[in-house]
Amino acid sequence: MAPPAPLPLFGVILAGGSGTRFWPLSRSQYPKQVLRLLGSESLLQATCNRLLLRIPPERLAVVTSAAQADVIRLDLHRQGLTNVHLWLEPEGKNTAPAVALAAMLLNPEAGADIMAVFPADHYIRDTAAFHEALEQGAALAQAKFLVTFGITPTRPDTGYGYIKAGESLGSGGLKAQAFIEKPDLARAQAFLAEGGYYWNSGIFLFRRDVFLEALARHLPDIYQGLKSLGPGASQEAVAEAYRRIPSISLDHGIMEKAGNVAVVPVDLGWSDVGTWSALHDLFPADDRGNVILGRALDRDSRNTLIFAQDRVVGTIGLDHMIVVDTPDATLVCSRDRVQEVKDLVAELTRQNQMETREHLTVERPWGRYTVMQGGPGYKVKKVVVDPGCRLSLQLHHRRAEHWVVVQGEARVTIGDRVSTVLPNQSVYIPLETAHRLENPGTEPLALIEVQTGDYLEEDDIVRLADDFWRVPK
């Protein structure tokens, strides 16, 4: 059987959030959309692959912030998604500017005039139903409706916005009558009893010209600020334009105001994976309602999620709790208060705690490193280089490095000298000296790196050449 024909869509994936409600697993430099919460793929990779079944990669773009560009690019690179466009916002200003930027950068001659907009961090179990809904939405979008998917509610959930739907519009769509912010429990129960209300999925489809007309009418500041941008616009031009536009969501800015909004009711096995409690609901629980992931041992707990990484986590007698343990931070909270995790992160950020920014282990396109210890004037890392990979040719202004190989064979460039370094051997890299580390073998290369100097942060790297994307062309 021949594969389904591509849909006449241009896919836009919004991947600029930081996912603070998934701390401590999510960090500002390792956000929720690149986490592998539900299998071997990250949420972003799963979103891309779901769309690539019906949309070719040249008609797929990921919109993210410049601050997250490297981690998003790395996530795409590791899945082989190198043909997907990556469009960068100089700063996050909510979803309306992000979608507007995509509409301006999209080449009208790309072969698709309908924009399909998706969050990067949602879970959809039923891919076939999702593709069918895309076809229904595309038909309504072609008829000049601004289309959104409404998720058929399964419970009176207070964590979602709702859409009230009215008369039929054909093609499986209903006229959207009202958007309701997250209700209290009594209103949510009333919505479920009355019927005709749907969870707001945050998925949209519309013709590019119809969206731009709505943008000009309802958000003229954003339209005027971005309209000079076009395909291939420079980052400098985008940054200048962003300085003049407000921050607002697409729902508040356009969908709640426009009269041509259609909702397509869908049942996709959908979750926005918005909180740790939502993740609990996506895994099979034991006979006490517990979901235990990782190295954990529990006695007599109920309705609890336990997520453990390197260390053994022991729990006794918990009820309706969340426990998340990572090598450098631990979260313990009631499932009823998971929305407050973002407030906890805000306070830690105000205190300038590094645990909100990055993990001890940091992924790189060539492998990874783990910070083992540090103090004034020194830092110790374990560096693992994947087979056949090498780091950039680089130098540091303010630190020297000592490398001790513990596994594998290293090819080391220091200045104009290239040498092989074997286990139990070491090399020294002085300040201001060009150097490179390479793994020519077929097994991982592991070494201990000891940094010494008056400044040891990662921005003291001057890249002279790189196999990836980290040296400007």
C-alpha cells in the first residue's frame, strides 16, 4: 500500500517554553520539550516525527528562542532532523508573536498556504486520528476559518482552558462561541454535565493570508512590527522588530476576538504533559495507584509518582504525592499543588541558583560531560566522546586544562602537535592554546578533565573550527 499523500500544510512547531513545572528534570538550558519522558524520543522529536508522516521536512519549522537554539538544534540533530527549519526569536513573547514570525518567514512559494501550528511538548497516542483531524482542519482552514482542535474532555479538569462550541460548520467542525480560562472545579463539572465544551489543545490551522488579516485587525502592533520581515530575514532584523512588539498569546490576541473561529472536536489520546501529575496519568499504575520510574523502593504509598535517576530513592506511606530525584536537586510535593512548581523555580531563579539553568551532565553533539566537583579556581569534569566524534578546535583565555584518559584512545591536538593519548596517560593544555580532542575509535572515549583558572564557565570558549553548527559561517 502506498504511503498517504502529503497534506498541503506548512507545519510550525512552537518550542520556546522552559517547562518550569517539570523542574528539577527540566531546566532553562534543557527544557521540557527535549526531555525523554515517554520513551526513547524527546517530546519535540516525537512531534516532528508525527508530522513528518504527512508533511515533508522542507515544510516543517521549529520556532524557539535564541537562548535555546543550541539544545533544540542538538535534539533535532540527534534524530537526523537536519532538514527542518529552525527559526529563532530573540526573546520569548508568547505564542502570538511566535506564530506571526513564522508567517512572515514562511516562503509563500513553499507549496502549502495553510499553516498548522503545534506545541512541541504534547503527547498524542492516536496518530491515525490525529492525521484525520488534520485533514478536517485543513478543509475548514481552506474555507477561511481560523481552526483549533478541541479535545473531548474525560474529566472536570481545572488545569485546561475550555472552548464552548455551537452550530455545525461541516467538515467535522463547529463554530467556536467562547474561550473560557481555566475554571474552578464547580464550573468544570458543569461544563462536563452540559456538554458542548472542549479542552483547548493549543493546536491551530489557518491559511496564511487569513491569519495575517486577523493579525492586522486584532494585533496591529505585532503586524506592523513584523511585516517588513520575509524569508531569509537576518537575526539582527528579527531582533530589531521584536523590540517594538508586545507579548500576548494567540488565544487572547486573536482567537477570542475573531468571528471566524472553528473548533474540530477530536479524541486523540492527547495530553499537554503540563505537570508531573499529568505524567502520572500517562503511565500504567500499580494496584495502589503508584507510578514508579527508576531506582526507587516504596512501601505502602498510594496514588504517587516516584521518579528516580542515579540514586536509590526510598519512600514509605506517601499519599497523592510527587517525588522527583535528580543528581543535584529533589522535588517533593502534593499532586494537588504541582502548578506551584513554577513558583518554586521562579524563587530559585531569583536566588540565581544554577540548578534552574542546567544539569550536572550536559549533552553535546559529540557526547557529554558531567561536572563532578568544583570550587574557587578549579572544576573537575568527566568527559565522554562518542566514537568517531571530536570537539571543536578551540582555546580558552582564562583557564588551563589537564586531561587524564581513563577509557579508549584519544587523539589530541595542542597547537601544531597531534598525539595519541592512552589510558593512564595525561596531557596539559595551557591558556590561550588552540586544542582539540577526538575519539578515532569504535568505543566511547572517557577522560577526567581538571580545569584551573580564575574563570571556568562555558562562555570562555573560542571556537576556531567545528564539525557541527557552532562556528558562524
